[in-house]
Amino acid sequence: MFQSFTKAFQKYYHHEQQYSALLSSVRRRNILSCHRNTLYTSKNSQYDFDIEKINNHHQYRNFQSSLSLNNVKIAFQEVANKNTALQEIDALLGRQKPPAFEYIYVEPSIFTNPVFWNSDSSVNPYGHAAIRYTNPETGKSMVMNIVGKPGHRMVNFIPAEEYLFGHPSKCSIEDGNEQGGIYCRTMIGFRFEEWPQEYITAMHNYYQNVQNLGDAKLAKYSMVLGPIYNLLRKIKWFSGVAERGNCAFWTTQGLVNAHVLSSATSWPKYSCMKLYTKVVFNKIEMKEKWEQLKQRTSQMIVPNALQSSSPTIMIDHDEEELYSRINEKFFEKSETEQERLLAPFWKRSNFNIVTYRCSDESVSTSSLKGWVKPFRQLEHLIFQQMDEMANVVVEVKTKELDNDEEMSIAVPSLKEATHRPFW
């Protein structure tokens, strides 16, 4: 059956030279499957398609369900404003430069593609972590991305515009980018606009060191067993064991070196919540709100029994109830010199959340499918709420040109978040 499908497919595309080798530039399953409902043809596109490289039944079955031979249209169109999209986001936020760093959480494609094969990040139900920051050596914005597939470099540095908006043929695991950008996965970026430069440099040096250790096989990737291996390393007999971790561990370990987090974690989404709650409950703004509440309550006049005026209505009741429960001693807790130095950087004005929404509508709006549905529904709902927490949404939209052709562009827009508690 697989051989007959191969012959039929090759015969169907015999007159189209641009489809002579499809998977040599787009070898990975998630590039193909994530476009099953939004594939289109572009006359100027150059994509290699080699059906013989679909070398096992799982790939064939997934590929067959992704494409219809009766009405197949295969092409990927890169957004026209790839090189300026990030600057447009900065301008929308009133910024004249990229953020100091941006922790990127990538939605797992397993929610919309439940075929369980391959060992890349697409089958990880907990998502993927990467980080964007400005390279202190070049001054350019880049993404540090972890690849866990055997036989590939673990630590990779990719231009930020390529990681997020780059041509799908460049979104390859060989380039250290296996997520496929905004074309295949929705991503949420937690932006810190300012951070001490010396700490960003320390983080960059750490990632470079891990890259060198990874190349020497002295640092390795492990999806879930990293904590066990790293615990064994503390025992003298196992001191030669290589340090191990997954994408979230290596990424957040860099944030530890930058004094953003106090400890690393292997859970990508947990890192998002830690960053968010540290911003929302930063002591500077909490104390300001606590003092404002204290002042308001002290000025409240209890109506006289003879007066008919209604009592004062408290706005934002939930938030005020929270602050009313805070004891004054909470703000008297001793802080280290470092915590006092970094306290202003945790203010809400220094923090933004950006959703890079997947251009494939079948991914961005689909419900859970297959065997994963009864097990991951809660995870999916939590991610959707994280999406709602963003104050900037970047979407790929089609713009019609004067010559009746269409052009895809990444359009950022501000939005009023509805699920940002105590914001």
C-alpha cells in the first residue's frame, strides 16, 4: 500500500519540478501535519519533496491524513515583514529596542496532532521552552533553543526573526529550530523590557558554556530523568556522569545565572507562572496598593443611623480583599542587596506578554483530538487562558496587492486581557 501510494504521488507531481524532493527541506512531521487545512500553492515557491523519505508506516499514515491527492496544494508563504515584525511589536509597546529577555513558551502540537511518533518537542504534552535576548557580542536579538533529538546539537542560537517568522524550509532541526515558528505552533513570550546588562551577559556566557559541554558530550538532554542523573552526580562514585536536563531546565538555569529565578525547573509552563506571579506580586507595587487601601479604609465614614446614604461600594473587591489580608510585617521582611537592586525590574510596567498565534487555523482553533483528549483537556484549557493573559497578539493575515496577488504579513495588536488576575 505504501509503495502504491508513493508511485501515485510521484506520478501526480511528475510535471511539477518544484515538488521533486518535498521532505529534503521540510523533513519533519509537524511542518506537514500542522498545515493540513491551510496549504496553498505559490508559483514562486521552491520546496523539495521526496516521498521516499517518508520511511515508516507512522509517517505515511500521518502524511496521508494530512494531504488530499484529489485537491492537494502544497506551499508555505513566509510573512513579508519578517525582518520588521519584531520592531513593530516594540513600537506598539512604546519601546525603541528589543526586550532584555523574553521567555518563550511553545504550545505542544500533540494537542492537535495526537499521532505519537518521533522524539522531538512536538510529542511533549507539557510544551517547549526557549528564550530570546540580545546577544551582548553582536547586539542582535536571538533565540537560544534546545534540541533534544539524538544526533543533533543540543544548544542552538538562532536569529529571533528566523525562529518566530522564518521560512518553513529554514525551520529545520538541522538549524536548531524544530518548532516550525508561527506557521506551526502558537507561542507565548514573557517579555522583560529591562534587566541589568551584566546579568544578561552572564546568562549568555552560561548558554555558550553549555553548548560547548554539549558538543563534548559533557552535558546532555533528558526529557524527565535529568533530576535523577543530576542527583547522582553529587555522589562521588557518579561524579563523572554528565549533567542532564530538558529544554525548560537548561533555559531556566540560564535565568538563574541572570538572577531572574532562584532555581531551575523542568516544567516549561511552571516557569511562566513563576515569572507572572513574581511580577503581579512584586513588593513595590503591592505595598503601594496596600497603603492606598489602608488610606481609603481610614477615610471611610460610617453613615449615621439617621442618614439614608448607602455605604461606600468597594471597587475591585477581590483585589482589595487580598490586600486587606496582608499583614504589615509582610513588607518588613529582610531582603538581600540583590533583591533590592532588582525590585524595580519586577514592576508591571517592565513586563509584557505577547502571543504569537499560529497561522494555521486548524491548530490555533481546533479542539483536542484522539487518545490525548481525555487526558490533556485541562492542560489545553490552561494554555488557552495563558493566551488570554497576553496584552499583545501577533497574527498572520493576508493582504491583497494591486495586482490581485496576496501577501502574508505578521500583524501585532494590543488587546485588553480578561484573564489577568490582579493586573
